[in-house]
Amino acid sequence: FYLRESRVSQAIPEPYRADYCEPAGSRAERLLNELRERLSQVTARVILAPGVEELRPVPVFVYPCQWDEATARITGLEIFGKQVEADLLASVEAEFGSSAETELSEFEQERFSMERFVAERTERFIVGRRQMELEALKQHAEAGRGYLVLTGQPGLGKTALLARFSKDYAASHPEGVTIAHFVGASAASINVRRLLTRLCQELAAHLQEPPEIPDDYDSLRGALAELLKKVAATKRVLIIVDAVNQLDAAHRAETLRWLPAELPDNASMILSAAPGPALEAISRWHHQPEQLELGPLGEEDAGAIVDTFLARYRKTFDSVQRAALLAKRDSGNPLYLTTALEELRTLSTYEEITERIQGLPVDTESLFDWILGRLERDPIFANEGGLRTGEQTVRRYCSTLAAGRSGMSQSELVALVDPGDPKGNLGALQRLLRPYLMPRGELQGFFHLQ
């Protein structure tokens, strides 16, 4: 438990006090004070080493800080931050041990990135009526009959559906070979040569005498076709490549000429693409492959997403609020719903939530514009003189991040946007944008093209 020094809380003036403290004399304040007193008498099971636990007093740290009149915020949190970091590291080492980290090969790192990506995308996936699409994908894969293209407008959940399908299919078909590649899941995943290398490595691992994987692009194309034939001769092979329209421009990846023109018997490939040049290229190059189009969610499934999301944060809507959100034009788009819910979950009062729902734009693109506008107006962003810098900070940060081919590191963003980040504006902005960012190793990028 980390408790702010009481003298600091008492020094916060109105109207800011309500953002940091419960109302004076309220039941909430009384309960909070009772909790602070009880903490000194509470014991809990603490992990001391892997498999070793002991009852100990719960750790309580009263941290120093101060109220800064110029910026109207609490500052001086360095000691607090260092204590949190030290406690977290100690907790991790106690639970898992402190053995040195194993160095992963480039191939292992990419596989780990894909596994982590699938775990994140399937954690709260709602099957609902998407069961029909999952069944269609399964039938195609089990038939081993060439290419299938999953398409649909951005934000409808193609990636989440393929993540769930790849996980379920691999678990139910352990005797076969299932390889799933999600473009954008790592910095390397957007490059077609690296993609071909990974597919060849995964296939070669299923041969008794794996061949050497070539380095150059043209040889990799031939190697993929040859390895597919060899592995499919003894095992059913399924390759999933999500978001082929997001591959970078190297080797004219958008033409899809890097894929075999025909697949051998016992092998199938599922691709996903939003409407556009990549989707058109698939149809030209691969002789009108089977297509499966994803449509908007039904109201029942959309409602299930709302309920599941809110339950994660121990929140609820009443029937009026729920109906108002589901009445939005793009409420059948999972991206719209989860983005709107991220905006709503931090609000506390009924009136705030109801008013915010009513004011939300009705479509996905306008919603993101609205979010950026709200961030630009946030008073938290200020320079040394106390002048607001939100518009400049948000625009520079987001534009710079969007310009990165496969993402950018936080240090690069700081150097380009606000060298040294003297007031912590970029750190604060990254925290506020976190629901819309995706880590790619040491880099980060926007989690969705929208």
C-alpha cells in the first residue's frame, strides 16, 4: 500500500482538492481513514522465494511529495516511483527467482512476439455469432484446399478472430503444423523478407533434416514453396497471415507475388486484408480464392463486449447508458466499442458518464479525432512557465509516432518532440495513450491503422 503524506493532502486548495481527496466529513473519507489505521494490523501471505510463502504484515509506504501551485499538480514523486520499481522487481524475483535471462534467438523472439500477441487478442474475445466464421475457417483448414481470404472493414475484429482461431485450431490439431503470423505484432513482422524467413524456419523445424534457409528474397520465395511440399507430404499444414495489406513496401509486398501461386495438397493458407490494393492483388494472383467477409456485430454480441469490458474494471452501466452506447452508428464495430469504453471507464458519476456517452461521435474515425482533441485541451500539459502546451505536444508526438515505419522508442520520441521531456509531458501523454499503443519489442506504435 502506498499512502500519500497527510500534510500534502491537507495542503491541496480548492477547486483541485476534489481530484485528490474524498470530501471532508464524508462517509468515504471516514472509511478511508479507517482503512489506513487497519493496515498496520493486517497480515497477508507474502512470497519470499519460488514456492515459499509466509504470513507477514502488509507492506505500507507513506511517500513524500508536494503540491505545486504553478502547475496545480502534485510533484516530487521520484522517491515514490523508485520505491514502486524496487518493490515490483523484488516481488518478481521472489516469485520466479533471479536467474539470468536466457538470450533468445531472432527466430525465438519472433515466435514469442506472436504468442504474446495472440494471448492479448484472445483474452477477452467474445465468440457469440462469430462462431459461424470460426466454423468456416476450420472447414477450410481441415479440407487443405488452398487460399481463403478473410476481409471486412477496419475495426470489425479480423485480427482478434484469427488470433482466436489460430489458438483453438493449433490446440485441437496437434498432429498438424499451424503457423500464425500477425503483421504488426513486432518490428520485424511487417517486412516481407523477414516474414518469408520465419515461415521457412517454422516449416523446416518439422523435417528430419532441415535445410539451410537462404537469405535473399528470391531464394526465399522458392524455398517456401519447396518446404511446403515436403512438410505437407506427411502433415496437414495451415499458415495464417493476418493484415497482409499492412506489410511495408519492400519487394512490392502489396502485389502478393511472394506467395506460392498454388498450394500443394494437404496445405491451406488463410490471409486477412482490408478492402484495397492488397485484396485486389490476392484475387488476381491466386485465381479467385475463397473469401469470407466479416460483418458488424449484432446487438447481443456488442452488448456482451460492453459487459465484459466493464466487468474487468468492476464497472456497470444502467439500462439507459447501455442502450445509448449501443445506439451509436458504429456500435457494431468492436474497435469503436472498446475505444469508447476506454474513454468512459475512468468517469465516476452517473451524470458524467451519461453526458459523455451522449457527446461521443457516432463513428470510429470521428471518435479518434475527438480523443485527440480532448487530449490537446488537457490542462495537464504545460511548460515551465505554466502555459498550456497540449495542442503542440499531442500533435508532435502522434505525428512523429505515425511517421515511424515499424514504431519508435520512447527515447527517440522524446529527442524529436521535446528533448529531455523536462516537465514529464511526454511521459504523461504516453500513459494516456497507452490503450491505443502496441509494444513491438523496445519500439511502440499505434495498435490499429484507424
